[in-house]
Amino acid sequence: MAAEAAVAEAAHHAGGVDLTSVVVLLAAAVVAVPLFRRAGLGSVLGYLAAGLAIGPWGLGFFQDAQSIIHVAELGVVMFLFIIGLEMQPSRLWSMRGEIFGLGLLQVVLAIGALIWVGILLGYPAAASFVSGTGFVLTSTAIVMQMLEERHEMATPKGRRIISILLFEDLAIVPLLALVAFLAPGGAETTMSDRLTGVAIGIGCIVVLVFAGRYLLDPMFRLLARFGAREVMTAAALLVVLGAAVLMQAGGLSMAMGAFLAGVLLSESSFRHQLEADVEPFRGLLLGLFFLGVGMALDLAIIAKNWAVIAISVPAFMILKMLVIYLVARVTKSDRAEAIERAVLMAQGGEFAFVLYASATQFGVLEPEWNANLTAIIIISMVLTPLMIILHDRLIKPEPGSMEGIEEASDLTAPVLLIGFGRMGQIVSQPLLARGHHISAIETDTEMIQAAETFGFKVWYGDGARLDVLHAAGAGRASLIVVAVDKAETTTRIVELLKDEFPLVPVLARAFDRGHALELVNKGVDWQIRETFESAVAMGREALLRLGADEDEADELIEGMRARDRERFAVQTVEGIYGGRDLLLGNRGQ
């Protein structure tokens, strides 16, 4: 055993890599995250639980969680770089009202509310201010990951949350300056020193903007011509990390530097290449960050100060949620969005660790208070995924406004169109051109209202309900077209129609080949895979551009259609793998 320890120590001093630690980190993530996602608990909670399991209070593989967090914070940096790549300067300028209006309002009101938690618990005003302010800074890593998993990054409500996060990243700079001012003797700092700090920060931003505007694109163009593939990846990392280091040197947020670099490269022809190069590192480092947060949960401090922590966690989170909800409602967000934003942003963030460490260094916080506050922040991070799960299960989406919308009732048109989305709108055109009368029903109230502005009359109605089908005139129709965009809903509607109205022809939109076979088994009279005809048209155009004449292209396309029909007929009997010999493959080329 001593010999093994000596070998390990020698390897360490010789610069050897501790692969065991790497294997443990990867194994924890690979095991925990799929299990938690399968259970519907999300990947963030899986990483946090895995970190707790392998950390000092679990199996004890790691003792210094903070060192892992510091490295893994680069995941947050890269995340903001990728977001910046999606934000052209014009788009960012259009968000200025949300960043400096919505963001400022939420931060100021939240600070005003949260400082009272510490004061009521008997702590000094300066320490209470720092503790409350730190909790105002939301976890960019957790919120961004949640938005990505919920596919809300590009939505208006997701954009508003991102705006607030960007303002909070900007706010870390004046907040750190305030900590220095609140320190014993901090008021003695000269105005010259403060102006120098501001000038350095502005200078770093100017340097970054200049480099992004005039140097980066030519650099990538040169590397694309003469550099190897791995050099392009190295250059992408250099840009991200270089921008982060530059901003940090100017006293600003590393994440803000990476975001600005992304914005400056958002109109570059290399944008997609940069995103592809950085994405794998971003995902791994973000996962490592969550693992580190789970490891940093100090159960001894929680046990020793359980009363203060038990009061502070709900007090901070509830007060912050109330402020976020009120700000959202005042700024004209609906109730559902306000509640969702409050739940998503209820936790403290990773920048609070920096703020509390700085406050401890300046003597504003005592080391024990810093430990308590760090535990409070981490617990709030751990609770957020659970709160999101509860939110999704308990809060049902509010129905859209029914203003100006009529429900389907006693409709008599000979053609019933169920679903008025992309496909339904196109299907309606030749029928209307020939003079056929159509009754269209749809469940998306926004779509119905939008259709009204384009001259369509669409009724509200769920085609998967038998009573609605009767009200929409399905029994009197000469033809029914099912054009909804969900495969399972289409199947349910076709099943109802063929059971209740077997003599009415039903045409249906299929999602893919397997769904088309399912619809045939349900008795549909005709189906079309939603991308089939567009793919055929693209294949024909490809033939023409590769030198085929019109007649040859039409002949080849007709041959493909004939094979497809024959294969589909075989599949209705033998299943999805039937007729594979009719497919043309490229294996023997």
C-alpha cells in the first residue's frame, strides 16, 4: 500500500495526469444524468446529485470542490459566447430596453427586498446588503440550461430572461466596487482610484470591440486558408478565453467578455463554424460546473447552522420570486410567464461566490457568514430544478384569449379542414380556387386570430373530440382533411372519424413512413408524408443541376415514385422492414 502511495506521489510530482479523477467525473455524469432525465427530473439535478455523491460528503473522491467550480465556470463563459453568436448587434440594440429597463428594475427592487432578510436576522447593514445583493445575481448556468432544455431560448419570454441575466452580469462590476466602499476604510478610497478603475474597464471594452470589428474575421479567414482543422478549434477557444481574460483584467465579468466577443462575431461568415467548435467544450464544462456545485454542498456547515439556513433559503427565494413576479406583471407579461420566470430565476448564482469571497476579503463578511451564504446559494440552486418540475406539473398553460373567436357549432360546409397550420393553409388554396366551401377548425387561438387578418374564417375546435366533430359537420361533409401537426393527434382523429363517419373520405397528413402505415391500418382513405413531395421536388431539381434533362429527370422521379408505392404496399403487410430490396443504397459505390 505504501509502495502504491509512493508511486502515485511520484507520478503527481512528475507531472502525471490523475486519470482516476477524470474517470470518476465522467462516470458520475454518464450514470446520473440519463437516470435523472429518464425519471423526468432533468439533467441539472442529475449533475448536482452526482457531484454530491462523489464529493467530500459522499464517496469522498474529491475534497476541493471550489477548484473544480473555478475551472468549470468556463462553461458559463462559453455558453454566453454561443448566445452572443446568435445576437447580431442590431438585435442586441433592439433589446436595450429590456436589458436596461427590465433588468435594472428587477435588480434594484430585489436588492431592496432581500437586504431585510439579514437585517431581521440581526446582521449588520453592510453584511445584510452584500448577502441580499449576492442572492439577486441569478445562476446563468442553471437558467440557460433550463431554457435550452425547454426550447425557450429563442422565444420572447426566453429573450426577456436572457436580457435580465445580461444586466446582472453587468451589475457585478458596480457591486464589487460597492463591496470595496463598504469595507472598513473603504470610504477613504480616492475618486482618482475609482475613475482609474472605470477607465480601465471601458478601455478593455474598447479594445475588445476594435479587435472584434477589425481583426477577428481576417484572422479566421487566414486560418481557413492555411491552418489545419484543429487550429481553427484552437483559434475559437483563443477568442473566447482571450475575451474573458481581457474583461477580467478590466474588473469586468468573464462571461460578459465572451458574450461581447460572440456578438462581434455574430455577422461573421465563420459564425456557424465557431459555434460547432465551442459547443462540445461548453457542454462538458457546464456539466462539470454543476458537478462542482454538488460537491461544494457542505453538510457540516448546514448541520451546524441549520436554523439560520432553514430560515434564509425560503426567505430569500420567496422574496425574490415575489419581486420577479411583480416586475413581470408591471412590465405587461401575462400571469403564466411571470410565474415561470419567478420559478426559473428564484435561486442565487455563481457570481455570488465571487461577491461573497470579495466581501470576506475586505472584512464586510466574516468567514462563517461566507460559508453560510455559500451553502444557502447552493441549496437554492439544487432546489430550482425540483421547483421547475413542480411548476410544470401544477401550473397548466393558460388558454389563449378567445376574443373574437367562435367555437365550431352547426357547420355545414362540404369540406371539413381540421388544422389550419402550414399544411392546412396550403391545402385550402386549390379547393377555394375551384369554389368549394370549407369549414376549418383549429385549437391554436393565436393561429385563428392571425388567420382572420389574412381573410380566413377559422373556428375553434379540437378535432380529437367526437362532440366537436359532430358540431363541425363531419357527418354532413363530403370530404375531411386532417392537417394537424402532431402524429398522435392525427391518429386519434382518423380513428374517431372512421369509426363514427365511415362513409366520409378522410385525407390525412402523416409525420413519417411509420405513421403513414399506422394511418392506413386505421382506415384512412389517403395519406401523405408531410415532407414527401418537397423531397421529391428537391431530388428532381438536384438531377437537373447535375446535368439531366427534363425528360430524364421526370423518368427517374417516376421510377422512384413507383418503387416507393410498391415498397409501401409490401410494408402494409410485412411491416416497416418489408420491401428493403426496393431501396437504392450507396454501399456498393
